[in-house]
Amino acid sequence: MQRLGGSVIHTDATSSSAKKGETLEDSVSVMASYSDVVVLRHPEPGAVARAARHCRKPIINAGDGIGEHPTQALLDVFTIREEIGTVNGLTITMVGDLKNGRTVHSLARLLTLYQVQLQYVSPRGLGMPKHITEFVASKGIPQRVYERLEDVLEDTHVLYMTRIQRERFQSQEEYEKTRGLLVVTPQLMTRARRRMVVMHPLPRVDEISPEFDSDPRAAYFRQAEYGMYVRMALLSMVAGVNPLT
Ligand code: ASP
């Protein structure tokens, strides 16, 4: 928003009237009075959709707990198009905490608009939720589940890594059991195609070793930059302004 020449008013649970007991609906109505667009990140799945019913300005879901992260999915598809040229015909492998990671929920749903094959690799118990796999299946998109990265690399055009979502675990011990199992290293990537990309919504923890960063297939920092442009485009679009004119 700042790069578009606009400004930002920021509020969160500790600084807003939420701590005095104000409902989400009222907080959003007030924010909508002060601004042209509301961007809301919330810990509860479905909360942004609920708030949208009370918002008289455009509202963007910036992530709702383990639910969805639609703007990330838009920038992910943009990244694939920039890096590979097309989305159709690709095999896209999503890796990591597919249960709690909202980015992969939105991306899998968005990719059903294309002709793709989806592959999932996750530690046991952290697989893609059934409501997502059922939605994807209903659109006729083939999906396969694997346990090891070694088994998917040869066919993969887009390797979409995600971190284990530590904040969604009951205890540190439970988190420790699942971290560090699926890790991209330069050595592992000798098994992958030469023309493919590794993406990550960031922040990364230990699922991509920093030694891989200099590989041309490491697209995650370029992806972060594309994300800024995609979100600029989205903000201009919903605010009804064309920054180029
Ligand atoms: N930044 C992404 C999100 O907000 C990914 C992550 O946190 O792992 O969901």
C-alpha cells in the first residue's frame, strides 16, 4: 500500500478495543470507517468471512488461522507463471505441514482452475485435510500422497515447501517429533529435474537448507517479491484505482 502511495493504519488484538471486549464485527466496522480497504489476519478459520458481512469497504483475507491464505495462492500462481511460463500440465508437489498450513489449502483450491497433478508429502498425521482433497477431487484433479521426498522429485515441476506450523501444536514435544523430517538440500536436489522450481511461502525454519539458496531453482525470495506486486495489484483493484494512470 505504501508503494502505491497510500498509507496504512495498523491495529491488533492488544492495541484495539478488542481488549475492552469489542466484537470483531464492530472493530471491522470502525476500521472500515477510517479506511478504503481492510486487510484482516485472524487466528480463527472463517473469521474473515464473518467480518466481511459487516464491512462496507473491500476486505481482504490475509490469513485466517489454519483456514485459508488466498492472496498467497494468487502470488504462488503468479510465481509459477513467471518462473515456468505456464501452470497447465505441471506436477506440483506440496510438502510439510499440510494439515495446519493455510497456504497449501488455498493453493490446492486455486490450482483446480488449471490442468495440474497434485502430490502431497507430509509427516504422518499432518496430511492435507479431507475437505480440501474432496474439493480438489470434485474438480477432477489427480492427487497422490507420498511419505518421502525422494519418491516425488523426478516428476515434480514445482516443489512447494512449507514449515511445520509450530504455533498449532499442543506441546513443544509434539512439534519436535515432526520437524526436520522433510528437508531440501543441494545433495537431495541432484535427483530433481534441472528445470523446476522450489517455492516456499516463508518464513522457512529448517526445511530448506541455506546452501540451496544459490541454486537457480530456488525461487522463494523471487516469490516474496512477486508477492508484493500481486498484493499491490489486488489493493489497487479492490480500491478501484489504477496506479498507472
Ligand atoms: N507466511 C505464511 C502464512 O502466513 C506461511 C507460514 O507462516 O508458514 O501462512
